[in-house]
Amino acid sequence: MSVLSPVDLACACGTPVRVVLARSVNAPRAPALVEAARTGRLHRTACPACATALRVERRLLWLDAPCGRLWLVLPPAARGEAPGALDALDRALGAPEVAGLFGGVAPGVLIGLAGLGAWLRARARAPGAPARAPGAAARRPQHRETAQLAALAAAVRRGTPLDVAAPAWHRMLAGLPRGAHLDAASRRHLAALFHHLGARGLEREEARLLEVRFAVTLDEDWVRNALRGDLPRLWAMLEALPDEHVEENAWLTSIELEPDAAGGWYDPQEREIGIGADELSDPTRFGAVLRHEVGHAVHEGRLGAVDRWLEARFGWRTHGLSDPEIDAWVHAMGGFGESSVEERRDVRRAVREAVGPAGRWALGPGPRLPAHHPWNRPDFGPRLALERTGSPWWEARAGWHRVGPRAFFANPWYATLIEVDAAALDLIERMPDGYAAMSHFEFFAELYAMHRDPANPRRRGLPRDVARWLSRELGPAEPGAPRRPHEEIRRPA
């Protein structure tokens, strides 16, 4: 059986918050807990008063007998205890009183809920594969690989070149822990080897070490492109971000490079960042795009809390194209006015035809309605909001339909109807990229990119309460590399 218990926490705002935490989970009998862990929602909640995201890391026993695994999940802060904890778990399973209960189950240690989630997703992708998480400590701890890593780093510091053709090198890389499972010393040793390989121009091996260090996969274009120095820049930029935003982030698993392309993108289904190769030639542009796309992955991991804050602070509110959602958008700008039931149906149909289907960069024309129809009144809000949305809509934001302090527009890419405070649009004018007006997703990603770049002078334009929220929820910005004078960036459609 699974064991859960309520725990009382205190939010930074002073509000008491109760969260139910698992102490042990029998996975086959707890599908809801398995899904929560797989999607990064286990032990997460939000303060009911201020919407601050709260995440609790605690020791957790996770039994998956059909997979033959018993995991001890340690908080990231306790990663240094992994070898001793694994030995203690191994001894406990060998005790006569429990040996019969756990026959055929191999113990292991995972670091953090991010490590547990990564293992569950790997199992879902390949259910017949060996039941081992990348970088997890198995019954035999990875002392050998980390010792080999330390020895190679010491040799490199003495001036001895690495033999990357040796089978032992490849075995060590395959057996090393990854990302959050690496201790501080191993991270330093990896950095030493990475810089040694870069000096020798061995980019393929550089890429392999970067994958180990940050627990992401890189596609071959990072090695094939003609520009040198892009991997050290990528390493420095990722290292300047908090661990929980990169290597401990279940919503970031790969970083792709797209030849002959500019800008960047994020795919939440694949949990993948894409960077256009045109961005690599300018370190400032490269860094701005990378941080922006990491911001999307951070948003996905804290979706509820971030969306609640964006609505409470900036008024971002998104409506779909169902009847109730269209009606909510219409009423927010004054309602239908005097109109019959049939005329309201006409309005909803006009909105749907103009905004949907998703995946377009401009609104459709919508139906033609009779001149006497409410739709054609000079002050009819829904029609004005669609006409003034513009193409591309984020560049037409100055002309969006306004009702008091609110602006209204439609997003044909997501097939949604949007309302937002004018204060958000004022802040966008102080951001490096007006693409932040594309959606609340882009708005947050641009905020994240500004916050995480101490060299960006535009950070001083962030309202104090916004800067405090970002620092409290996402960690204070720390100096990163590279630093060069900032330029405007343009992310093409």
C-alpha cells in the first residue's frame, strides 16, 4: 500500500498551506500518483492567497514490482548521501524478515522528483527496456565511473591528453550519472574535460559531456555546424541557470539546432527546445533566445501558479471558442447589447469562423452579416476586437480594442480570445522583443529571459513587485556568460 500524510507549510506571504505528501508509493496500485510523478505534479501545490508555487522534496520509497525496482528518492540537497543511502537500503532488503517480500526487486537511488519523473517517462516510452533510469544509482553504485572521471580530470590538469578512442572512455561516459545525479566534484571534473576537448576541437565528445552534465540530448547539428565555440557558450549559459530549470526540469529533455533558421521554439509535447543556427553567430542573441525558450520549459513545469500570477498581476485571461467562453470574452468588453438569441448565435459563429482553426498567423474573414445586425454597430466590441487584432497581432498591439484599462484581441495560432491589462502592454514596450505580446506564454518567457540575464539593462524596467516575484519563485538572477552590449532581437514568425 501507499502511505500518505498531510503536512502543514507556511507560504512566504504568511498563509498556511496544507499539502498531502507521499512517504511510500506502491506504483501498480496508485496510478494517480504515478501520473502525478510522471508529469511533474507530485508534491506540488500553490498558495491559495498569493498563488505562489510550492514544491516539496522529501525522501520517498517508490516500489514498482512489475519493473523489478525499489527506488529511494532523495531530495536534491541530499544527493551526496546517495552512496550510503543505497548501501543501507541494500542491507535492509537483505534482512531475513523482509527478504521474502522483495525478492527479485533491485534497489536504487534517484535524486529528486525530477529524477523519478525522468525514469517514469523512460519506462513509458520503452516499457520493455531494462528498468534503469539514466544516471540513477543502481545496486552497484557508480563509484567506478566517477572515480575514473576524477582520475582523467587530474591527468588532463597535468597535461596528459585524453584518449577518446579508448573503449574505457566510452564505457565511462555510458555509466556516469547525469544532470541532477552528479555531485559537485564530478561537475567540476566534467568541466575540466569539456574545456580540454574544446581546445583540441573534439566537438562530438564535447557534446557528449554536455549531455551528461545537463541531462539533455543534443542533435547532430550541434556538431555538424561550421561555427566553433557554440558548445562552450551553450554550456556557460545553461550553467548560469538554476539546476531546477535545466537538469532537474522534467519539461526540458533535448535542445535541437535548426540549420538555416533564426529564432527559437519550444515543443511541450516533446519537451524540446529548438534554436535557429542563425542565432549562434552573436552570443547576445544566442543567449537571449536560449533563455527565452528555457522560460517556456519553466512555465510548463509551474503552469498553474504562473498562469494565476499572470492573470492576477497583468490581467492575462484566455478564452476558447465554446459558447460560454465566447460569451465571457464578449461580456468582458460590454456584452452583446440588445440582441436576440439568434443574433447572439450569429456573433458566436462569426467569432469562430474568424479565429479558428488553430495554427494560422492571421484571422479569417468571418461571415458577412446584414447591415442592421448588432455585429455591424459602430461600437460593437467583439467586431472591433477582431478587426483591430491585426496581422501579425503582436505588432498591432497599439491598436487593439480597449475598454477601460483592458485590451482585447484574438490569437489565431492558438484559436483563442484574449483579454489583458494595458499595464502588460506598457511593460512589453520596455522588453527587448515585442513578440511577448503574442500570448501569455511568450510574455512570461520574455520576462524570464530578462530576469535571468543580469547584463540586460532592460531589467531595470521591471516593476519592483514583478522583480520580487521572479526572484522569489525562480531564484535571483546571477551573473552569467557571455556578456556583451544588448541588441534588439527579432523572432520571426
